[in-house]
Amino acid sequence: MAACLIRAFLLAGFLVGCAALNYAILADLNAGRVLSTQTAAGSAMLDAARATDPALDAYLQEHGRPDHLLVEGETIELFYLETDTVTRFDRTSLEGPGEVSVSEGANDFLARRRAAQREAEEQRAELRKQQEAQRKTAMEQLTRVTVPPPPLPEAGSAGPAEAPPTAVPDTGSFQEEYVEPHSTAFIPLYQLLAQNRGLANLAAVLNSGIRMPVSVTLASEECGKLNAFYNRASHRISICYELLATLAYQFQRTTNADALLSGTLTFIVLHETGHALVHIFQFPVIGREEDAADQFATWTLLHFGASGQQSALAAAVWFLRNANSRFVSKLDYANEHSLDAQRFFDILCWLYGADPAANSSLVTQGFLPRGRAARCPAELNQMQQSWNTLLGPYLK
Ligand SMILES: [Zn+2]
């Protein structure tokens, strides 16, 4: 786990897009979906898999393309309907050949799967009906409540925002720090990070781009909670060992865990940097600051071309995993963060908005709804304009 994590950290900030990461992201997005290889999604998934696995490629050359495929964790199953066979590849990594087994019953499996999907769709339809009824009741209750309008500000009380300073001092910088943990369980992680200066690349990237009047510390440390956060008093971004260990655990059985970890960590550090910039430069924020921090992370990554987009996609996959792994309770709506599923769709939207032609597969493969996608270029444009306006005077 630790070696994988340190490689991820060293990659952070200098990501290189690669076929393996493409595969890892597609595998996560398509996990558990039976895909026909006649569709764009199925075809892309199969091509991504064979591009990273010589054993699978050789098998396909010998036996031809399957009719369907199913990817789940480290397993890829190929369904050949004519011979009624299922070929299963079990792999622990893409670097070595995995176990291959062939069994019968492809048609049976697909028939059962389709029946289960139909049943799930029926249940979802029923749930939607119930939610619609609840929404109607809630709306009726709401219309009975009258809220007095807020008082209007007095004339002249709200002047124009102050112009940014013309000469911004560049007397601070982003600095790295690795704090020795109390828990012995985190000692190996700390030693690896400290010895390899795992946060150096990200600090260097930020220092090359932003004029900072004060220094901000990027610190890996034990926090007693599973989190990453910015402390306003100490100008300190804490990346908790608890979070790092959990991320490594979450991705440990994922093909190309390094790349997914690296992208997610880069996004998390940039998200916290977004909070730091809002605080230090006293940027106005209209809407949730948490959304603005996600915007800053994505906006920054979009400056790094394909590799930056891959990092943002990796973070989106992490949000999707979190969304899929737990039920949403009412208390989640009280949280200052958008829901994990919303953060997933937001990142996809901004990536699509940045280059609809190059990222059209996000829509054609069913990850981003067409209705949202149509507005994403304008949404991204507005977001970029906002960050350019605010941060422009502070950029080197
Ligand atoms: Zn935040």
C-alpha cells in the first residue's frame, strides 16, 4: 500500500496521461455494467482493456471479439453467445498475466442479468413515484408558509468592490512539511513521504504560478480524523495520514491504483488550496465555497492538458465510488459540501465543457446526461472567467 501511495504522490502535479489510466477510469465508470461490444461504450471498454493487457489482446486475436463484456474490479468477463461460453480474466495487476478460465452459460447469464436489470428499473420507477408524491406534499406545505422579504440595503451602503492591488507582493510561498505521526501504523507512510518529498511537486507547481503574500504549508500529518482541510489561522493545509491510508485502501484492488490515487490526491490538495486562496485574497464567493474549491481544482488541472483532465477524472471516479458505497441520509443535505454524486457530475460537466468534441464519450457512453451537457461549455466559461478575474492579478 505504502509504496503504491508514494508513487502516487511523486506523480502528483506532473501527471502523464496514459492508456492504463484510461482503462482504470473506464473500468470504474463501467463497473458492473454488461456492455455490448456493438455499442460505443462496450467497444471503448474492450479496446482500453486490450491496450493494457497483452494476454487479453492475444486471446481476442485468437478467439475474436466477444458479443458482450463485464468488468468488475480485477475481473473481466467476455461473453461469446454463439459458443455459449464465458471467458474470465482474473488479474491482480496489469503488469503480469492473470488467470484465464472458460465456462459455459453465456446466454443464461445474460438472460438472468437482463431480468435483474428490468426488476431494478421497476423498483427505481416505483421509488421515483413515491419521491414525486413526497415532493408534491412538501411543495403544498411550502406554499402555506410565508416568508417576509429581506430588507433592501440602504442607498449607497454597498459600494463597488475594491480594485485588486496593482503590485502584489510575492513574499510567501507554498512549503512542504511531513509531520511524524503518533500512531506507529502511519510511521512507514510518513517515512516514505518525507524521504521522497511527496508534496514537493505540487508545491513547485503552485509556486511557479501564484504570487503569494504569505506562505502556505502543505503538510502531511496525523489529524485524528479522516480528512484534508485548510486552517485559516496557521495558513496550513493538512493532508491527513488517515485520509491517505483510506484512499490507498479504497483503490488497492483497482487496476492502476497509482494513477487513480495520484489524480485524486492532486485534486484534493488543489481543492484545499482553493480554500486557502479564497481566504488569503479575500475573494468574494457567490454560492458554496466548497463548490468554488472544486472549481479551482478543476480549473487549475485544465491548464495541464490531457494529464490534468485525467487527474480531474480520477477525482470524479473517487466521488462516484463514495456515492455508490453509501446511502444518502437527510443529514448529508445539511453538509456544506455538495453530495458526492453532484461533485462527480460537476467535474464531468466542466471537463466536457472544456472540449465537447474530445470528451463527447462522456455523453455518448451515458455518464453525463445530455440535458446538463448542453449547458456545460457556458458553465465552464463562466467559471473560468470568474477565476481568471479573481486570481488574474496574483498570477505570475
Ligand atoms: Zn473543502
